[in-house]
Amino acid sequence: MNDFTELDEHYMQRAFELAEIAKEKGEVPVGAVLVKGDEIIAEGFNQPILGNDPTAHAEVVALREAGKSLENYRLVGTTLYVTLEPCAMCAMALVHARVERVVYATEDPRTGAGGSVLNVLNNDAFNHRCDVVSGLLKEQCSSQLKAFFKAKRSK
């Protein structure tokens, strides 16, 4: 079991709130918060439908915002909090950005690349590996996703 701090919970709760925004806009409810030190430097929520952009996942949106904010494509010393395990695209972007730590709430049993289906985030084949922990606010974030897809199927 992981020992999460109050700050970890605070940042994941913010990611959950961002996922709610995505849901309200008709997107899959995923939110992401990127932190350096004790400061949020970027946030994102899923918006590929809104932007007609298949790469506009919550993690990528946050990485783009952080790069602009820090004026650097390397995001060394950062932690990403995300409500759903990153897919392979997002995981590789996190590796390229040199994100130090990835905390995700719930696993993605179909396309997860943080260790459930694939292990892109912490793979010895790459020159950078992210520390990965999961399970923070798992039930809350998992319920949010399940409710979204249940409602979508019933339409």
C-alpha cells in the first residue's frame, strides 16, 4: 500500500475536479495536474472532441501548458497526478518530458501504459523512467468513469 500525503490527495482531488469539467463538456472524464515543488504549474482535462485533436488527452494538455509556462520542454522534478492510468501516447510523452513521478488513481485495463497492460513509464529500454504509484482516490475516480460510460451506453 502506498503512503500518500495530504498534498498528494489535494492534487488528485483537483485532477478529479478537472475530470468533472471534461465530463460536463462531453469528454471522457480524465483530469491531470502537474506539480513542481508544492506548486501547480499546469492542469489539463481530456478535450480531443472539443479540439478535434486526438492528442488532447489530459496529460498532454498539462504537459503543453507546463512547457510554455516553464519555457522548457524538460519538466525535471515534476509530479503528474492523473485520474486514469496514462495510455501509451501519454506515457511516452511523460518519459520524453522527464517527469519524475506519476501518480494515477485507477488503472486502465485496456490501454494502460503505467504497468497494467504495458509498462512504458518505467521501462529499462528508455533513457528515463518515471516513478509510478497508483490507487490514490481510486474508488472515486473509477466510479466517475464507470458512471460516464454507463450513461453514454444508455443513450
